[in-house]
Amino acid sequence: MTDTTAGPPASPAAPHADLSAPPADVNAPHPDRTEPHDDRLAGRLNWLRAAVLGANDGIVSVGGLVVGVAGATAARGTLLTAGVAGLVSGAVSMALGEYVSVSSQRDTERAALEMERRELAETPEEELDELTAIYLGRGLSPRTARTVAEELTARDALAAHADAELGIRLDDLTRPGQAAVASAASFTVGALLPVLAVVLPPPAVRVPATFVAVLIALALTGATGARLGRARVSTAVARVVIGGAIGLAVTYAIGRLVGTATG
């Protein structure tokens, strides 16, 4: 006899997750995460921006020099001498100025780190409270801020305080020698263009060729600097090209007047 009290037939078992599978790695790179998160990216961009500005200085200063001399004389030897002298003196000046500036910054960093090291040795609890307060000010809850401060202090107290309080990374301190070499090199690269532009073409087209070469180079450096700074490219290019053209015209006119007066 059939049991009519039984309920409806059971539905098929729903599929379930495989609990034996390892959990997903939350730190694994996501395919959509293409934005760079390198802590040193800003530093590298600053170096690149400084290199562009150094090249721009070389283009403008040496370009104005050789065009001014070209207004007074067409002698290739004189133009080459003036251009090389301007290139060397400008590169040395840039290197020395950068070395002194960055050395002063390095001395300041070292003094601040030494003071921080002394405070950590003499008053570690107060320094821990100070680090906690910094992370509280950045929006963390009191418990989380304290935990972060304690863990960072346990790992490397000086590095933690240098980064949070002073904005200094112990593994990325300023290097005066490197800055000096980079500044001189970028200036030299920029200055070579007007020197070559004024000595290689025939005398009849030296000045126009130098004008064109300098203005094109300024447009390129202006566009590069604007892209690095996320500024409007057209405005930056127009600014440096117009300013460079005015500077070249003025130096040529003065050179012409002086050459006429002394010739």
C-alpha cells in the first residue's frame, strides 16, 4: 500500500563550493589594476623633470649665446669657440650649483635623522605616542593607529619615524654627486644642439637654422615638461617657444649692434 503521507520528492542537491580548494590570494595582482603603485615613482618623475629643465637651460642659454655671436661675426671658429665655452661653463655651473644645493639638503636630512635617533633612544614611549598621533591624524581609529605604530616601531623605529614625521626614506636619501652629474649631463645634451646648428650649416643659413633648431627643441622640452606635470601641453609649448624666440631675437640684435660698432 502506498504511503500518501510522504512529502514531495526531494529536489536535487544544490551545487556547493569546494571547501577543499585553497582560498583566493587577496594580494594577487588583479587584471584591471594597471595603475602603478611604486613609492618611488614621484621621485623618478622629479628627476626626469629636472633633466628636462636642465636640457631646456642648455638650449636657451647656449642658443642665445651663439646667435648673439653670430650677429657679430660669421667666422665658424669664433662661433664654435663661443659655443663650446658656453657649454662647458654652463655645465660646470649647473653641476656646482646642484651639488651645493643637494648637499645642503643632505646635511639637513642627516641632522634631522640624528635628532630623531637620539629622541628614540631617550624617550621611546613619547615617540611611540607621537607616531600613533600621526596615524590618528591620517584617519585611522585609535586602536588601529596604535597597532600600526607598534608594528612599524618593532620593525624599524627610525625608518618609521623618518617616513611619517620627516618624509624621508632611509633607502632613498639625496645624493649630491649623482644630482650634479645628472644636471651637467642634461645641460650638455641641450647645449649641443645650438652649437651644432650654428657651425654645421653654410654661413648664409646659420642663424635661421639655429633659430629653427632651438625653437623645435624648446617645443619638445616644453611638451615633455607639461606631460610630466600634467599641465596643458599647448600652453606650455607656446610659452617656451615665444619666450625663446624673443630671447634669440634680442641677443641677435645686440650682437649685431655690438659687431657693427666694433667692426
